[in-house]
Amino acid sequence: MQTPAINPPPDDVRWASADILRITVAQMRAWEAEAARQCVAAAKTDEEAWEGTEIDVRRTVL
């Protein structure tokens, strides 16, 4: 079974290309600065989150 390929009409391709070409370096820098301000820290993996929490059963606590 093959998945049917859907190609966009040529008009849509030209329209998208024209918009991409209109982006200036200043716009890209502004977008990058905005994205950096809204940056969200990625959650730690399970291994990283539990690191350092091991209990040493041989250690005595006074």
C-alpha cells in the first residue's frame, strides 16, 4: 500500500517563496531575541532528576 503524494499547487509554492525572501536579517535577529526571552528550560530526564538522591544504607546519622 502506498501513501498518496499531495503536491501543493504551483501558485502556493511561489507565494511561500516570496514571503520567505522578504524576511530581513533585522527581522530574524528580532525573532531570535524574542525566542530567547521566552525560552523554556527542558525538563531533566529521569536519570538526571534522580542523580545524587541515592541513599547510603551504611551511613549512620546522629
